[in-house]
Amino acid sequence: MRKFIKYLKESFTELTKKTSWPSWDKLQGSAILVMVTTVLLAAVLFVVDFAFQHLMTLIYTL
């Protein structure tokens, strides 16, 4: 049990004193970048799926 308590104390110390957290502006910029990238990737996958669906329909109707 002592090892666990020591682990918790060391983890808390590391998170509060040794970790450098990003500023609010950097955090917002990163979040926006992730959202834009996700939307673009979803759009590309939609186009590929749409094209593949129509290609398969064309092939099966021959």
C-alpha cells in the first residue's frame, strides 16, 4: 500500500510541477486543427465511398 501512495504523490508532483502545459491559445489552435483535419478526412472518405459505390453499381449492372 505504501508503494501505491508513493506513486500517487509522485504522479501528482510531476503533473503539477514538472509538466509544461500548453497555453490556452495553443490549445485552441490545436483543437481547431484537429477538427478541420477530421472534417476534411471525412469529406475525402465520403467522396471515395460515393465514387466506389457508383463504380460497383455500374459494374454489377453490366
